[in-house]
Amino acid sequence: MRTLARHGDYEITLHESGAQPSDKLVVTFGGQPSDLAQSGFGTSFALSLGYDTIHVAQRFGTQYQGLPLEAFHAAVHPVSRGYADVITYGSSLGGYAALYYGGCIEARCLAAAPMLPAWKPLQLPAYRDVAVTHRALGECPASGRTPTVLYDPHVSADLYLVETMVRPVYPDLREIRLPFAGHKVLVALSQARLLRPVIETLIREDRVIDFDPPAEGTAIFHGEKGGHLMKSDPAAAKAELLMSLGLRPSKRIYNHLIQCMIKLGDLDSAQAMIDHAKASGDKNRALFPARAKSAAEAGLRV
């Protein structure tokens, strides 16, 4: 293990898989909840494939805005230029970083649901105070290699970022669409036991294997579909959310279900579910503060 760069806002660390350099280098990026660390998302996976890997970490909450493109290039390029194939890999915020930094080292970018929450066009209130210092993606060096993006087209923010930020730079973008996988597309693949074969083949061979995306019968699929139907068909949404909870406990889906019941005016069922959850002490059936407030405003005892 060798530190390539260390700063108050970022840490970049090289991990070698063996005594001899591998033919591929996998550069991984931590997601939004991550903090400064020498290893993280993707490190163990890349090493298990026999490939050297560099982990790029951000200071918590900075969304990589403290890591200038020039500083990344200065730290990574002297190492990456010695490999026949370089892949940048990340999910969500890490997926955005894989695309943002990948071009300057001519990498194959592999991004799962790329997202920069502080990106101003998204207008996300929770991140309005995070300053964006990065250049627009179109003003950065673009990789000559076609990126691969995995995402759920029903997640509006993800679709918007792909169409508005990424596609104008990479019109030939290779997409792997995973309907109703949600923002955490890698989790959906993992639960369907598809994560390793899909990602390993992309890294090893730059090829997409034939596979059936997670669909009917998986908790994530029914939960995400239920969330998607909340506005247009709350009765159908309720059925999907109940099916999801029957397959796997989820605090988020439980909160969606209570919201759906309130929308339908099914307050008796919502109250019975809240009472049962309180009696059982099930942490997966606890109300978020905002949902508890809206439930109380609807006349429910929370």
C-alpha cells in the first residue's frame, strides 16, 4: 500500500495485488457517506480479481469538490500510464467522480447511478449550501473510451443527470438500464446475485453479459415500483409496497406504505400498522420524523 496524495479534503492510495504489476488498474471512488480512508468501495473487489487498485477518498460531505482535477491527475497519472487498461469505478457520488476524473487518465469509466447531489440544476434543498467548484463535465478532458452507466430510468434525478450532464459529453454512452432497481442499482444486482458476474465481466473484458434484470419477486423491484406509482395510482402502489415488505423488511418502504395509506384515506389500516409496529418494537417499521409529522397531521396516533 502506498499513499499517492494526502490532503485535508482527499486521500489517494495505491494497493498492489501482488509482487508484479497487473495489466489493469482499477481506480475506485467512495460514495457520499464515505470519509477519508485508504481503502473503501471496490478496493477488496479489485484485489480479488488480481488487479492493482487506487482508492480515492473524499472528506465527508465535500462531494469531491476539494479535489481539483489537476491534483488528481498529478497523483494518479504517473502510476496509471504504466497500465494497458485503466478503469474508474464508483457508485452514486463515486460514479460521478469516476466520470469526472476518468477522462484525464484516458480511463474506461464504469459508473453506477452517477450522482452529484450538490449539482445546482438538480435543485436539491438539502445540498444547496454545498459549493460546487468542479468544472462542468463538458469542460473536462473526455476519455476516448466509451463509458458504461448502470441506472434506473424511473429515478428522475438519475435520469436527468445522465441525460443532461453525461450524454452531451458521451453521445455513444453505453447504458445498462435496470427498471425499478432504484438509485442503489448495485444493491439490486447483489440481491439478485448478479453483481459480481456483471461488474467482473465489464472490468475484465469491457463486455456486458446477457442477464435478466432484477424484476418480479424481488423486494427492491416491488418497492421502487410502488414508490413510482404513488402519484399516478396509489392503490396499485400500496399493493406493490406490501409485496416488497413481505419479501424484505425496509424502513423506507414502510414509510412509503404509511404515506400511501394516508393518500388513499385508509387511515384505519395505517393506524393498525403503526400500532402493531410500536408494539413489536421493529426498527424497520419506525416512522421517519417527517412522516410521523404528516401522519399526526392526518389524525393518526404516532
